[in-house]
Amino acid sequence: MDTSVFQRLRRISQLGLASLVYPGANHSRFAHSLGAMHVLARMLDNLAINEPRLKVSDEDRQLLRLAVLLHDLGHFPFSHVIERVMKRRSGNAGKHEVLSRFILEDKTDWSISQVLHKASTRDGVVKLLKGKYPGPALYGYLISSDLDVDRLDYLQRDSVHTGVAYGAIDAERILRTATVDNPENPSFLVAMSKGAYAIENYILARYHMYNSVYYHKVITAFELMLDRLYELLSDDHVGFLPKLEAVHRMSEEEFTAYDDGYVLSAFTRYLKEGKSDAASELIRMLYARSPVKEAYREFKVTEMKDLKFDKLREDTTDIIRDKLAQESEIDRDWIFVTECQIPIMSETDEEAIYVQSDGKPIKIADDDRSIVSKLGGFGMRGYRIFTKAELVEKLGSSIGTMRT
């Protein structure tokens, strides 16, 4: 934890630019990482009480704690906002999870890798983060599923720091009523019947937090601005911000400095260039807390199959931007198109949430006694288009023409 690369997480905001809407949302990836590790330890303690036949060795317990502690090590500045730019350009290689593994596996001379190597835990942690550890499938479920320790921490943390009560969950009840499907070879967590209501509340709380915080209209506007700025300022002919390839080449000292402040400093330096372009204006708007405005929105409940197979791809977004720019005669740099997708629950067996029914585990989405079973096959899907305030009416007319 005292290595510079891990301490860097103190300077990576957990919720990107959410503090521009919720002033208390200044919590960091550092605090979340500690919290997730704590939840993991509590979960294992309670599982040992509820299912004494479940055996997790001290070695596996330590590896799990380390894997959860380090799961966000490779987060880009402002968390998921910059990650979207990296994924758009580099595919899966731009995911923060991949960068986390890259640091631990490839940067063997960095201090954090050396500490893990000395403790003979680096290989095990990397395998856990890759989902390739030769242990029970339960380990992967604890790290990544609909009921993983990551979500159990961030829902509580984000709710407290934003002040949004919808995200409040009874994590204590969930932890105390957790067991497993098969103590001899466990694959997933199972909530005891007495914990079913806490699980239902958890599922609905996550859904409402997406609507109230993660996809909040003004937060989305600021994040689209930051996304566009990073894209513009990391172009080869500008070079004020690094692409993924440059991040991979960074030294330990350089990567430690690659935080939220690094990006804001690049914005300030760019302003000093004195250019009259979209990037300069976007920076000034961001500094003045002046978001782009919503010109169009469409939200509806839809079936999960539509969320999976009818997704608005980035190339489709570009086509929409190009058509709108041509129709409205507005510079495409001032047209922002985004899609929001909120699945209620995962449909995969490996990530689903299970509850006890007549002494056997059943997916809560298939449990007729649970109200959320009626929501399992659905999710919320929405599209938003933003532009500068003075261009909203003009763009809105063009959108209406295109829809017609």
C-alpha cells in the first residue's frame, strides 16, 4: 500500500466529475480499494461461520485480499471517463483491469511488483485477476459478479458521499446471511432466505444509483466534455495527453504522476497556447462549471436481449454525429452522442445472484417469491445528444428532421 503506484489511487476520483453535481463526491479509488478488501475479509469470515465445511486456506485468503486491494490499480485519471477513450481506440487493451494486470505482470522492476514477488504472491494475484487461479470458481465470483465485493463497497460509499439515499443497502445483512452453493467445490454465493429482502434492496439500489448518479444528466454532460477533451488533446499532432501506448511506456515515476491533476495541468498548459478552438472553449466551460446542454433524450424499459444485441456502437455514434453535423451545419466537435444501458441483473449463471429456495440455490431472477424476478429480463436503455446551450434549438430541429 505504501508503494507510489498504489498511493497514486488517492489522486484518482472514484466518480470522475460527479463532484461538479454532488460536492461531497470527492472520494478516491484508494479508499474504495481498501473498502473492497475489508468487505472481502468480512465476507470470508461470515462464510466460515455459516458454512463450516467451506475451507479457504490462509494462502488463498491472502491472495484474495491482495487481488481485491489491487483490482483498480490501473485506473486511468478520472476513472471510467478516460477509460472510455482508451477502449474506443484500443479495444479491450484499454480496460483498467488489463492495465492493472500489465503493471503487475510486465513492470517487474516497479516497487509494487517487487514487494509482491518478495512475498511470493505476485503470480497468484495476477492469476486471480485473470480468472485463471486454480481454485474454486467462488474466488472469481467474489471478485467479479452481480454480488461481488467491489459492488458491495462502492454502492455504500457512493451513496454516502453523494447523499443519494437510493443507494443505501443493508450490507451487514447481506454479509451475515451469505453462504455458498457447494461447500466442497463452491462456485457462487447464495443468500439465505432470511437475507432475500436485503438482496432485493441491493438490486434495486444499484439500478436507482445508475439513474440518479452514474447516468445523471449533468454529470454525463461534463464527462462527455472531458472525454472529447482527452481525445482532442491526445491526438498525435497535439500530444498534450498520452495515448495507451505512451502509458505502457511510462516509468514508475511517470505513471505515479499520471492522475487527475496531470490531466487538469495539461488543460491549463493548453490554454496558455492561446488557441481559439473547441478544446480551449471546452476547457474554459469545464473550469467555469458550464456543461453542454441536452438537445435530445429517449429512455425506455427494454428487454435484456436488446441491451445485448442492439447496442449503439461507437461507429454508429460517429455516423449519427456526422449526419447531424451535416444536417445542422454545426461543427461535429460540438455534437455529443451517448448511450446509457442499465441491466437490472446479469443473465449469466456465473455472475447471477442466487438465493435459497427449499434448501437449494436458485437465481433470484427465477424465484417467483421475489418481486425482482419480474424485472430480471429487463433493463433501462437511453440515448442522449448534447451540444452548446446556444445551439440546442438548432440541433434539436435537425434531430427532429432526421427522425422524421
